Amino acid sequence: MNRNILLVLAVPTLIAGVYFFSRQNPQNQDNHSPVISESKQLKTATNQAILAVELGKSAKTKNQWSTVAQSWETAIAQMKTVPADSAAYDLAQSKIIEYQGYLEIARAKQKTASSTMTLVKTIHGNISPKSVVHSGNGLFFAQNMMYNHTITVYDRAFKLVKTIPDRVNLSDYGHQEFQGTYQGSPVEASFSHDGKYAWVSNYQMYGTGFNRPGSDVCHPSENYDSSYLYRINTDTLEKEQVIGVGSVPKFTATSPDNRFVLVSNWCSYDVSIIDTQTNQEIKRLKLGRYPRGIAIDAKSEKAYVAIMGSTDIAVISLKESQDFAVSWLRNIGVSPRHLNIAPTSNYLYTSLNGEGNIAKIALSTNKVVSKVRTGNAPRSMVISNNGEFLYVVNYRSNTVSQVRTSDMKVMQSVKTGANPIGITYDSKTHQVWVACYSGSLMVFQV
């Protein structure tokens, strides 16, 4: 056999039986001698197995063991791509059997592991976070409204990376009717799905020419000031674009294909649709009293918007051929506020602020299939990357609840600081960040 066909590489963690796997199968420890071929497939699969091993060393919770299992599944799938005429084929087949054993161990661990939430960090400072949102790449943006006029950015080590002031010279971004420096009031954020850009809404603007700020009780006939959406580069943490939207913009959502950003405008009763290529609003859709939460399906075909002053959810078509046509999910519950969509886009979840419930909606029928009460005034929610759990902040109960989505059972509720209102999830660390309006961020291991 040509010595260039197979390159033997001793990988200590795998030889040792890979920590938790070796303890399960001590009699097989001497057989764990990985061989990495020049075949790209074999090398990629082996590297994925090493990653699974490393994840397994520290895995404790259900979510962490789920990630370990997914890593072994990926390693197996990659091993299966080694072609039958490869000199490494027999080795790959043996590794598939070996990895399947590890996969079963990880799945068993997942079933018996704890799913409890444990507080690991509380962050204080000059903050009043209305929301906290994860970039997907290890940065967390907290929007501190007009009380601090800042966005505070943190990393996974809970370190404050930068405080971004909301001051802006609007004329520098093409808005020549406004000269001088203005302030915003950052309320919500979303990220492009590559994590490159943050889109931050401002509840209202402060400065000359802004004389009619909106409020939480309002009507479009009162002609409140329009506001702006900031685009922030996550590499430089500087504002790059400032885009005009409606009155009192609140929630923002970016389509998975990065074509659009949608913004719900509370006081103008509409939604702005932003083209991310031109950084311009291309459509304004009237939807009704107090549009709030937005969720977009995995194919970027439909956007769902909670109309909090009603019992309904609007459905906007994002297909170019349908010109943002609107249909409806009717009679979902009182005051739908926040929305999450399952990773498979088969279920939609909404917090019903007016009745204190979380509703699960089957998108195959557009009907509510289950409701559960999590606490007093459930506000924001986030769904785990595997879709297994929802995490819900209950504003007046001062709690965060974990809800199992399969049967909508509340698995745990834990105390938070006063007025928890925002929440985000980090799929890499399996941590939930909670924004407490009273002035703190709380991080829970899940």
C-alpha cells in the first residue's frame, strides 16, 4: 500500500477512549486508534469525532448532550461519504460502527440528564435593558432605551466589549432635513444570519424637529414622529446605516436569506420592510393596532406578526411574486406579543400578554393546539436551537420559565431580577440571557 494513501495520526483523546465513552466501554480502549487518510472525507469525519469528544467532556444538561449526539451523527454521516474504492473504506466502516456506539451513549445521557436552569452570572452596570439579543457569533447586544441612550455589547466571558451611544448625525446618513446631533432610544435588535450586522430599532428620536414622540397608548391619526433603524457592523461596532421607519418601532426580524429586515411600528400600526441590499424601506404595510413580535420561517417565505391590540397574527408573504400579500391567523388569544417559530417551521408559538398564556399553533391547520400558563404577564420568549424548549420571561412574576414544546409542559420556573422583559439563547454554550428592565442581565445554564 502506498504510504501516501494513509497517514496515521495518533489523536490522544480518541486513543484514550474519549473520556466518557471509554468509561462506558473500557474493554475497547485499545481499539481506538484513529487513522486519518488523505481522503478529505475521512479527515473531516475524524475531526468531527474529536469535536464530539471535547463536547462530551463537559456535557451535563439535556441540551449539551443533544449537541454531543448531533456531533456524532455528523461524524457518522461524514464517514459514510468515504467512497468504496478508497483505501480508507474499511477503516471508515469500522469507525461508523464505533461512532454509532458513542451516539447511543450520548442519546442515553441526554434522556437522563437534568434540564434545569442554573444561574451562572448576573451583570450589572449603567444599564436598563429592554432586550438582549445574541448575534450567533458570541456577541450579546443589550438595548437600554432612553434611560441610558446606549447599546451595551458583551462577549461569552460576560465581559463588556463596548458601550455604543445612540447619538447620531442624521444628515451624515442622507437625512438632510435634520442637521446636528440626535439621540435615539434603542429598544430591540436582530442580526443578519451570518452575524455581520445588527439592526437596532429606536423607540423615538431626541433633538430639533422631533416634537411628537409616541407612547404605549397611541393612534396613527395623532401623527407621531417617525423614527430610525440603525445598522451596526459587528466587527467594528460602529453604525453604518440609519434607515427611516414608522412611529415607535419596536421588534425587528431578519429573514434567514438576509434579503429583508422587518420592523413593527407600534404607533403607526404598520410594518416596515427593509431591503438589505439598498438599505431602504421598500414597503409599509398597515396591519392594525399595536404590531409587536415578528417571526420568519426557515425558507424566508412567510413572516408572522403579532398584533397585540387584537387576538390575531398577520402572515406576510415574502415571495416576490406575491408583493407582500397579507393573510391572517384569527382568534389566537388575547394580546399576542412575542413570536417564535420552530426550526422545522411546523409550529408557531406566541406569548399572550392579555391572558398570561403561551399558545402553540400548528401551521398545517393554523389552529391553536395547546396553551400553557407560565406566569403573570409573559413577555418575550426564545426557542432552543433543537426546538425542544421555550424559555419565557414573566414580567410581573419576576421569573423565567422553561417549557417543553412537545407537550407544552412547564418544566421549571426560576426567580429573576425585577421586571424580566428580554431573553436570548446561545446554542453553543446552552445559556439563556435574561434582560431585567430594573437594571441587570442574568445568564442561566440550561
